[in-house]
Amino acid sequence: EGAIISPVFMLVRKDHSELAAKITEFIIGRELSEFCAQAGFPSVRPDVENGLPEGCKLSWMGWDFLKREDPMVVKDEIQRVFSEGR
């Protein structure tokens, strides 16, 4: 729950983890989380205010939905509805 709209997965070889430490700290840090929250991409960090309505919950759509629907078709439909201002 609460994943960024376009999830970022980081794979780092164990022997290179120190080399990736700065970018890892930036990606999981408060500064980027606050920037994302202000841009409408809620953060999962408890110390970042997302500006969501009281009682609002974020839910993962689930694998069953993703297996049943074409995500690109769904994305296009969401974009169309959003652009029409409904």
C-alpha cells in the first residue's frame, strides 16, 4: 500500500552497496518523499504529510486485477477521464 505511482525497484550488488549508498539514501529520504507528496504521489514515510483527506486509505489494486486487465488500456482510460475533468 502507498507505493509511488511508478514504483522504483533498486537492485544493487552486495559488493557495490556502499557505492549506491548516496542514491539509496536520497530515494528513501525525507526530501524526495516530501517532493513526491507535494506533487500528488503519497509517501509511505510516517514523518511526511501527504495532504490526503482525513481517513483516506491507499490500496494496491492487486494481482488479480492486473492479470484480468491490460494496464496500458486502464492507464489510457484514466488519462482520458482525468483530461475531461470528470
